[in-house]
Amino acid sequence: MERVWNYGNRAFDRALPRYLTDSLIVNGKARCDSWSYGFRTCSRRWLNVPAKDRLLYITTPIFYVNDKPHIGHLHSALVADCLKRFFELRGHRIQQAAVKAKKPMQVFCDEASQRFRDLFDAANIQYTTFIRTTEKRHEKAVCFFWVIITLDRHYVMDGIHEGWYSISDEAFYTESEVSNVTDSKSGESYKIASETGKRVEWTQEENYKFRLSEFQERLLHWLATESNAVVPSNRYNEVKSWIQTGLSDLSVSRSRSRLNWGIRVPDDPEQTIYVWLDALINYLTVTGYPWPDNSVSAADHGWPPHVHIIGKDISRFHAVYWPAFLMAANLPLPRQVFAHSHWTMKKMKMSKSLGNVIDPLQAMDKYGVDAIRYYLMRDGGIADDSGKLIFIPTDYSEQNIQFRYKKDLVGQLGNLVSRSASNTLNPKLLIPQNPNNNSSNSDDLALRDKLQSLPDIVAEHYQKLNLNKGLAAIFDTLAEANRHFTIYEPWRLVNDPSQQDRLNTSLFYAAESARIAGILLQPVMPTKMSRLLSKLGVKPNERTWEHAKFAHGWPADVNTPRMFSKESSVIFPKF
């Protein structure tokens, strides 16, 4: 199938790549979905689909394999995993992708990639797809995408590119994006990228350039109409400022002689496709792109993503370059880019040179998988590295882990279960139905109101990726439940038959608070909460978000109450 394509300043007498099958070619042009650019078009279509039928697509960042995974990698993956588990409890179908980028040397990449798999498995992260950009399916998607934005839509041109280039970042920077530094030991002066701190060198070479400047107004319009397209707000404002400052055309290939690792430009073996165009497309690859049936919409393949979860250092690639690439290909934009802050230690960024990088596998081995999951989600920063906007620290420390474990997990949740399943107070291990359903007792009413409103409060925070606030709401309620238990001193009531009703009420509220909390905490601590709910006699099919309603599903017959299992009630043992 021979074609002559006029492309930039070149003319190619070329054969269409084998992966562009006849069914995907119309009059010599590759078919693409008829979606118009922007968020609203795809949102209306998606919102008309019943909640349980929506395929939600959640992605982790694109991790480089230039070193072993650290606590920041685990944090990003955990946010994605917790969100996935939350939506599953709400009845959604989920597709989740853990994505891996590439670095030179195949053996090195294979070993490094396995370390990420090992970490995700150890942390109980349920990814649907683990993709590497070295896979054949990804090469197919990248080449197809390249043809769409170049030969079909003419958003790529060839020419001479020059600028300050960072090998570490695989990126060119403008004069305004670099700064001068002097080595304190050698006295050498050189330039670094202001954003990443990586050294840059002036470079001039022939390559292909994407017409990024043509998308400046469209990107600003996207941000103006979709205020939650990039969160949190300080990241949104940062991205908006970058675009308003002015966008230059972007180099999207490198000379093969300088970069021989990567996907070659179709029909130009002397050029390698730019790593951040290549890598970003793997978000499309895992959906099966290029989609074989043009009659099926992008939404049926799970596109666009519900959220891209990334670290703030790659905001420019995901919130400027990636939307522009998708606009060029006439594909719907991601519904949200969530750029979280970095973990620090003693207010300093973690780095190998400072020797303050945390090995997540060692941390989980010491404190337990679910304890680390809880700590990272409870104290992980969202707004900025200082945590000022959300009033929590982002400094990693073992003292903070121990504090959360002892105060929250042992002192609040674990203590409540142990109290309600005490052999002294509850020798028959019965969980009574609320005997005072119409009680006017102010303490009962206050706790009941908290428990009734808690699922909706937590759901709202989880949906907005404010996992820390959702967790804080749960443990505030557990603190109230422990206070409620202590007020009536059930250990004094157990030997007084006239106080049996009050004792049953205390036991009920303790167990019910633990049950509701256990359901709501499943996305963050799946293993421990499975054990806790089993201890409370909660059946596996009674653990969805719907079951978190106050007194939901309790036996109608007060004479047949639920029972604790005889398994040890110590869910969180003390250190």
C-alpha cells in the first residue's frame, strides 16, 4: 500500500506501517475517533452511563528505572490503589495502569522493572496493567499516534532545534528556564534547569518539532473551563502560568546517533521519538490503542483517564505537553491531573547524595504493610511540600509512623474492637442489636449522627483525592466512639442486671463504630480491615460502601444478634 506523503519539508515515498491495517485506513489517512477536543464533550457522554457500568481508568506516574524504587514511588502507587479500591466498593469497574518508562541497557531495565513489580506486590497494590515502554504493543501505539499527529494532522515539522538540553531530564529548556550555578569545590560555573536542578548544555541538532505554540490558547481555554483539570490549586496556577508565559514549539525527536535507545521515527531511522512523547502514549497503549473498531467510542475503551496521579516534578509533561498532544490527535483529555508533593526528611528533599532515601520494602517489613499504607495516606502532603495548605507535615520519620500506629491504629481502632470483644464485658462474644434505637440520650444521639454522616463525608474526601482528610474524619469518629464507651464505664455495669440495656448499648455502639470504620478503611488497609470485619462477624458480601450505613443489615430479631469470631481481637499488636 504505497503512498506519497508531503510532510514538513520532506516528501516520503513510503509504505504504510504494517500495524496500520486496511480496516484503519480511509483514503490513505488513519481513522481516529470523532471526539472533539476538550473535556465537556466526553464528560457528558460518560455521565450518562450508569455508575456501575463506567470503566474508570486510573494511572500511576511514569516511573524511570534509573534507580531502585523509593518511598515517593510507593506513595504515588498507593494513591492510585486506594482510589481504585474505593471506587470498586462503590460499584465501579476499574482499569488501573502502573506504567514504567525506559532507560538504556535492556538487562538493567529488566532488573529495575522487576524491583517495581516486587514493591507493588509487597505493598498489596492491585494494578490491572503493568506496562513498559519497551513492549511491542506500545511501539505500535506510538507509531500510530505519530502518524496521526504528523502525516494526518500536520502538527509536526522538521527543522533545526537548539537550546539548553538536560540529559537527565531528556528535555530542552529556554533561556528563562535555566540559571547559573558555581561549584563550591572546583569553582566551575555552569547552567542548570531551574525546575529540576539538573545540569544543561547548549545543544544544536536537526530533529522534528511539535507545533506546541499553536495550542496555547486552547490549553488556556481548557484550564479556564475545567478548574479541576489540574489539582491541587497551586499546581493548577503553576501550569496556567507556564502556558501564559508563552509556549515554544517542542522538539519531539532526537538524533539516533546520540540516542539509540527508544522507538524510531517511522520512515526516518536516523531519528528517535522523544522519550516524553513516547512514554506518555503508554496511557493510551493499555486501553488497546489504536482501537480496532471505529464504531466503538473512546469511552468504551476506558478513555479518557479518570485521573493521572503524578508527582509535582512531572506536571509540565502531563498538564501542558500531554493535553496538547491529545488535542493534536483529536482525543479527549484526561479528566484530572493530580500532582502531589514530595516527601521530605528534616525538611530536605530525599536524595542519594544526602543519604536520606527511604527503602519502602524495609519500612513495610518493620512496621507492616497496612501500617505504612495508612501512614503515607494519612500524612502524605497534597498541597505543597510544607503542608501549609492542608495543615499536615510531609516529613517522613519513624517517630511519626510510630505515633500514628500507637495513637490511631492501636489506641483508637484496635482499642475499640478489643473493648467490645472483651471476655469480661462480653463473655458470649455477642454483638447486640441497638436496644435503644429511639433513645433520646444525648451521647447516643451525638455518636449516631456522626456514624450516619461519616460514609458520605469520607466518600467526598476520597473522590477529591483528599485521602488524609477522609482518614482524619474516620479517626475523629472513632475517638468519639471510644469516649462514648468510656463515659458509661461498662466494666461497672456488667454485674448489674438492671444495667444490661445500657451495657448492650455501649457494646453495640463500639462494635458498630468499628464495623463502619472497617468498611471505610478497606481502600487504605485492605488486609487488616478484612481481618477486622471477619472478627466482627461481617460477611464478605456485606462489606461494600452501601453496607457502611448505620446499623445496616443487622438481624431484625434482637434475640439473634451477630457474634464476634473467636479469633484474637488484637488487630494491631503493640510494638
